[in-house]
Amino acid sequence: MGNKKTKKGNPDKVHPYLARKALEMAGGDRNAAYSYCIELSWKLWGRLAPGFDNADLQAFYDKEGM
């Protein structure tokens, strides 16, 4: 069997405003929210990488009870 490890996200990497706004734009769909984080990052700062990945975002939502 494989040694597939699931990356544990770091919620401290996530920009709270970006995460909350992305979740709102995604209609509460946490799985779709990361795409909106990328879109918002581009619109706000002109970069495609928001500085965190989806595992970090999901850990943030878990921590915040979202």
C-alpha cells in the first residue's frame, strides 16, 4: 500500500478577509472557495498566488468553524 500523506494545512498562512470573501462568493461551498481566493488575489494585488494553498484554506475554515 502507498504512503500517501495528507498535507495538514496551516491556517495562519491564510489572509482572513480573502478567505471570508471567497467563501461568500462561492455561496458557502468550501471546495470552490480556493478558486475565488486566486481570483481575489489577482484583483486585489495583481498576483495569482494568494500565499497559501487549499489545505491551508480548509484548515482556516475548520479553525473558524466555517
